[in-house]
Amino acid sequence: MHVEGLAQDTLCIHAGQAADEVSGAVMVPISLSSTFAQDGPGRHKGYDYSRAGNPTRTALESCLAHLEGGKHGIAFGSGCAATSAVLFSLKSGDHVLVGDDVYGGTFRIFDSVLKSWGLDATFLDMSDPGAVRAAIRPNTRLLWLETPSNPKLKIFDIAAIAEIAHEAGVPLAVDNTFATPMLQRPLDLGAKLVVHSTTKYLNGHSDVVGGAVITSDDAIADRLHFLQKSLGAVPSPFDCYMVLRGLKTLGVRMKQHVHNALIIARFLESHAQVERVFYPGLASHTGHAIAARQMKGPGGMISFDLKGGLSAATAFLKALRIFTCAESLGGVESLAEHPAIMTHASVPPETRRALGIGDGFLRLSVGVEDIEDLKQDLERGFHAARNLV
Ligand SMILES: *Cc1c(COP(=O)(O)O)cnc(C)c1O
């Protein structure tokens, strides 16, 4: 199907997913074969070995590329594998400038894996683009950021930072996991690479671990295809199918996530037991104006400081019945977690303190359930934490 010019809601369902030429199957078939017949040596239909290329994976990669407005999609076995592949395109002695608030596993790749390979990383608050310009070194080869960031929901100005990266001749990579292409398209704003954990909103049903990189730069794409094949962290055909299936409803899901999260953020902001709410959709958020400019909606993630510290936070999480106390995010079901103990335990305590990820700091992934049920559930949590304030 010719999908050029179609809207995001249509691309989710159709991009890369023409009906099967052999059978007419409407859903992309799961191609399990590890190898592909060749007419003669080196004469094949575009596939020779499934690590290098697979038809189900191609469909997923094409759909993701269309959604992000990029030319190339490269899928991986996890978000961390996608991140690693991007970083493996650098070499020892290179320097990377990284937003100071990133997914704990991303921090771990920089800090505990690639540092010993000679890759140098500086973490800084990119809220001030001037500080980003000042931190670029002669050996800086990549800028990396998340916006909204995990878990503080900081907003960084993609266009302004992309401009600085461009001046310095350095590519900007944006981890777009929290926003998804439905709400934010970093390539349109000047980023060179978009990275995703498809585990989250893109699949949306908490039953796949996967990742992807999207770019319009042919040279970067060639290198990443080479690394995908060489490092081998590829997603299974079944997982590719699952993400394609999840993507079909990405449009409607994101609308409901945003709708519910906005109501919950306002509810939390007005609650006596809440110290502070972090949600880009609130006027009180420092990045509100930039978010309104670069995003189509503020997303489904909220974090907040609960009064009463660790004992209150623990009681709160234990009392919830609809929100599940679990890591991860972006599924249809609501989740709640304690970053300092759970997702961001690999971030050093002093860094966590500097970022303000304290004992009463909680993160919500607001699902698509009924909003009144969700509010009542949070009331249950507040009730359990009340005596502990
Ligand atoms: C989960 C996550 C990752 C890592 O993805 P995995 O699929 O768990 O490897 C990277 N970035 C962000 C923002 C995430 O939330």
C-alpha cells in the first residue's frame, strides 16, 4: 500500500503491512524460517539469513520508520540492545554528552559497560541549551537525551539542542520511548536518530521486550544494519509480530493515556498528601511551554513526591489494587513504582539525590482503564499512607 501522506493513526495500522502477496493474509505472517532458499549462490529475494533480515521484522521496521517520519527502521531485541548498537558505532576515546535524567539501564550502559571500553560520557541537565553548547568537546561524537525524561519528566528543547548539535557536526539521538511518535517526532525537529524501547507504549501490552532505532541518514542506517547483523541482538519474528499487532491501536491508546494522565495529574496536584507533581501537561511544570510546542500531548507518565517518605510510599504502593506495583511502563494497565528502589537502583545514590529521586518519589504509568476507578484506587493509596505523613 502507498502510505505516503497518510496520517499517524492510519500509518499505525497500514505502514509496512500490505496484505500478504501469496495468501492475501491481512495480518503480517510470522516468518519463522532462519534461512531462505536462493535461486543460485547469492541470488535471493532480499533475505538470506534471519539474523541479517526477516520479513516480519522488515514490516515492523518499515512501520516504525513511517511513524517517526524516518527513512530507515532498525529493530533490536530490547531497548537496551538498540541503545548499545548506537553506542557501538562510536569508538574508544569518543565522548558522548548525555541528558542527566535517563533510563537507569541506559545510564548503566554508559557508566558500567562502555566506560571500561574507553567511551567517555558527561551527564548534564540539558534544560539550558547554552550549557549543552559549552559542554561539547573536540572529541564529542554524539548527543543523547530523553524527553520527557525518566523518571523526572524533564522536558528538553529538541529543536534548540539539535541546532547546537548540527553546528558542532555531531548527531543528536533522542530516546522517544515516553512520548511515542504519536505525540512527538524528534526527526522533524532536527534529531538524527530516534531510539525506542518498543517494550513500552509501542507494543503497549506488557508482553514483549524489544527496541528500535529510526533515522533518515543513510550512512548511520548502514552502520546500524551492520551492527544489528554483527552484534546479533535481533528481535524474534514472533516478537516483531506482537509489536506490529500492538501498534495497530497506538493512536487510540495514546489518546486515552493522555486523557487519563491529565486528570490524574490535576487530582494529585490538588491533594494535601502530595508535595509536588511532575507532569509536562501541568502549567506548574518548568517544561510546560516547550512540551506544548514540541509535543501533541503530554503523555501518560506522571511522577510525584508523596509526603511521609519511604514508609508512606511503601504503604501507598501496597494499598493499590488497580495500579500494579511493577517496573516498566506504557502498557494498557496502570503501573506504579518506586524509582529509587526499583527502576533507578543502578543510579548512584548521590546522583539520585541530586536529581531529586527521593524516598517519597513515585512514578505512575497511567493506563487506559476507567478514570474514576483509577482515582478511587489512588485514594486507597493515600488513605493507607495518611497516618504516616
Ligand atoms: C525501558 C526503557 C529503555 C530500555 O528498554 P528495554 O526494552 O527494557 O531494554 C530505554 N529507554 C527508556 C526511556 C525506557 O523506558
